[in-house]
Amino acid sequence: MSLSRQGLVALFRAVTDGIFRVHAEALADIPTHGPLILVMNHVNLWEVPLIYARLQPRPVHGLVLADRWKNPLLAWGLNVCGAIPLKRGGANLGTLNQALAYLSAGEMLLIMPEGTRSYHGRLQAAHSGVVMLALKSKAPVLPVATHGGEGYKENLKRLRRTDFYIHVGQPFTLKGAEGAVDSQSRQQMLDALMYQIAALLPPEYRGAYTRPPEAGQSYLEFG
């Protein structure tokens, strides 16, 4: 690990430990080697540095909006962390190729399929890009869910730390039909994937994925 990365990890841990009381025991279940796609809900800006720091020293790469690189200091930090730029609304072929290259090298990706922060903690409808990445790479997908962090601002006003809970599910791979995957199948796969995250959350946080999907479960292969 480079000195720059060590410094950022130490900073991330110090800041997030000051704001949150982190319940991260489940992270011990995450494999220490081999290609892996972590899929996680997205509540606010804090879960990214919090999770990133606690997954070290294993390299983990996140997909981040390309606009973030316009800030030189932020761009430096993103490059140190190995983030992959993602253009809003574009084809993002370069992003896909870079993500596939990291997976081929046995590294880990962190993807938040909702694409934007909810702030309230309830799952929002997700985007299907993660489905194509999982199908093309054939890498295992591991659902991760967090909750509790959405209330940190009120606690900070009272100089109190906020309980931040992390849950880890069972790894699975996505099985697609031979050839191109149509939009209906892709949506079914996405719904089944997102419900794996939802099932790790208390019912009040499941939002758009409150009920198990009627189709799509057959696309998930566990073990």
C-alpha cells in the first residue's frame, strides 16, 4: 500500500470513527482474494470512505461520477483510491473495460446500483449497469447493506456518535441466457440482485424492494 493510500485510509478511519459507532464485524466475511463485485445501498457520502477504509489493505475500486475529477484535490484522492470515472448518461465503454480489467486482475469493485444518495436510507430503484458487468465478468456478486447512518446530523448537533450497521449477505453469480440479454431479463436480474441487499435491511429500509421479486431468482447461483 502506498504512503498516500495509507494516509487517506488513516484519515477516513479517524473521521468516520469520530462521527459513527461502526458495527463492522460482518466485513470479516468478505473474501480476502479473488475477483468480487460488492453491491451496496447508497445513503450519504460517508459510507464510501467508511467501508473503503475498513476493507484495506485489499484494493477496492469504486465507480465515481467523472465530474468529481474537476476538483484537483478530490481528483488526487480518487486516483489514490483507484476510483473509476463514470460519465453521467454516456455509454461508458471505457469505464466498463477498466472495471473488467480490475476484476480480471483479481481485485474488488464497490458498486452502488441506485446511482445516487437517498439520504433517508430507504432503497431506491436501481440502474442495470451492474447486471451487464456481472454477466460479462462472471465475477461473484456480494450484497452489502448499511443502515443507521442517515441520522448522523442530528446526533452531531448533540455531540453524539451514530450507530452505523453493516450487514453482508451470501455471494452469488448471475446466470444469463446465451447471447444477448433482453431488457426484461436484465430487469428481472436487477430486481433479484437488489432484493439480496433489501433482505439484509430492516423492513422499513427496503423501499422499492419491499417484496421478493416474482421473477429473476433463477438467475442467481449461490455458492
